[in-house]
Amino acid sequence: MRILRTLGVIGIVASVVVSVLAAPAVARGRVDAPWVVAASPTSMTLDWAGTGSYRLTARPQAGGRATSVRTRTSTGTVKGLRAGRSYCFTVARPHRTEHSRTYCHSTPRPVDAPATTSISVATFNVCASVCRGWKERRDAIVRRIEESDADVVAVQELTRHGFALTSQMIRRGYVQVAQTSDDIVLVRTSGPGAHLRHHGDTEDGVVRAAGAASPWITMYDTVTGSPYTFVSVHLESGTSRSASRARQRQAAALIRGMAASAARGPVVYAGDVNSSPARGGDPVGRTFARAGLVDAYQQSTSFTRAWVSSFNGFASRPRREVRYGDHIDRIFVPSGTAVSDWEVVAPLRHGRAVRPMASDHHPVRATLRLP
């Protein structure tokens, strides 16, 4: 698919079609939690499983007056919201007190500057060595990367298998441009839509930050000549408090390291950060936010399979985290960057993951509109 370049501020996607087969099945009579499918700085469109009439309610997460709209379908739009604010949504049948579980999401922030370049970025933890069955999963991993149709792919946990993967991706127009022993950055440099190139003065490197090593690369758009830097990130795993503190230290050290590097242009961080708003208050997200970076998930204007967790644990039934969406594989962009779409690249058949599953993670992809 050829990447289109557009100027100006990205508005709300006017029409978003979500197949019933793409949504989780629910028991008869039960109202399922809503999930975002489109957004603008002042509105949010949500979808849920079910048929008939509903009441969709939005309440500011920080407290305040609730807003409700009625709909005769399982899709509704709430307008009059404030930009960059988090709202919590529930769905209920009209005239009934029972309501769905709560889903929270932020409206996008206003775009700071007109976009000049569209770059699609994906992140994928392939679990090459820790997980079993690399030989059986390798072709599925290549297919997931192809299906992401991304210009840049940050890959994590590729230990000892970097050559095997990159040799496959070279045939598909990708080259490996940065690496550590575990993580790499792939860039599409040939074939339809390729528009990123090295210059003679292209910079790259590795930031070693509090026990984490992150490769990065500066690439240039072939049309505008603008530089953009991409970092593959993999932070400490584990659910303990000490692991959470380690991730926070790593994120802060990585940001400092990139600021001191020779990287040029806007810096995009993509990877498995093992942190999300659904997990312990998201200290990693807060660290990036203090540095002026925002999760592309919160900045996007359209969404595909937002209800699917990016970590699947090899479970055939899609994992879900109702309240926020449990996406530990994330793409952080400078605050105010326009993001036109965000997707969990998880092929499903009859509501279950297609076998063989490529990894215990699904790729996450976003299209960024960068200045």
C-alpha cells in the first residue's frame, strides 16, 4: 500500500467500520464494555458487542459531570469533550440500572504543527529464545511483519536469531539498520511505498540505560529530506515493585541518553515497555509524559482491534484488559504529533487467534504524521 503524505491537522475519521466478527463474543443479555474506534480532540466514537438500543455514558476520569447519548446500534459518539483529557465510558440498556464494565481513554491532544511526512511504525516482541518453537514460528513472524505494512519495525527478544529474520526481511524490502544482541530496527527501503533512506551522515547507535540496551537510527524522508529517529525499546519484565522501579529508571535513562546522542529530528520510541495504565499506574508512561512524549494509542484518530491485548501469552482466545486496554507494546511520539491510525496486528478467525501464533506478543502498529 502506497503511503500518502498530507499537510494539515488530522481530523476525526468520519467513518469507521468494525466487523461484528472482530469484537469479542458476549453472552445473551449482557452489555459488553465499549472500545474506542475513532477519536478527535473533542469527541470519541466507541463500539461494543450487542444489538438493540443503548445508553453510552462518558465521565471525566478526574471527576466531573457525566455526558450520555442514546443510540439504536452498538456504536455511539460522545461530543463536547476536552482535548487531552481522559474519560471513562460505560454502556447500559435504556431504563436499566445494570451497565457494562468501564473503559477509559484519552482524547487526542491538538496537533502542534502541520505534518509533512507519514511514517508507519510497528513494534514486535518475537520471543525468539525464551519461547519455544522458533522454527515453527519464524514464518508466522515474517507474515505478521508483512501484515503490519510498516515503514519501520522495532523488534525485541531476537536473541541469536537476528540473521535468520533479517535475511527473510531483505527479500521483502527491509534492511536491518540498528541492532543490539537482542533488539533490532528494520526499515523498508525498497518496494511500493518505501520512502526512507540513509544519508552519508546518517547517525545510529545504542543507548545503554540502567541495564537496558536500545538501538536507534536516524533516517531521512526521500521527498522532504527531513530526519527522523527511531528507537527499539525493551524494558525490565516482571510484576514486582522492584521491576516497576527498574523500568522507570531505564525509561528515564534512555530519554537522557537519546537527548545526549547525535540523533536528529523527532525521536520515536517503539517497543515492549512492560507497562500500561492497566498495570500499577503506568510509571513508564508517566516518565515519557514528563519528557514531552505521548503514547500513539492515546493520540490516534482511528483504531483497529483496540480491545485485543498486545500481550497474548500464546492464548488462542484474545486477551483483554477492560479498563484501559492492556498494551505493553507501545509507540511513544512527541506530544502533539498527529497519529491517523493505531492497530493491534492480530489476525483472528472465528474470534480466535490464527495458528501457528507468531509470538506471545502481537505487533502494534501506528501511522504517524510527523513534521
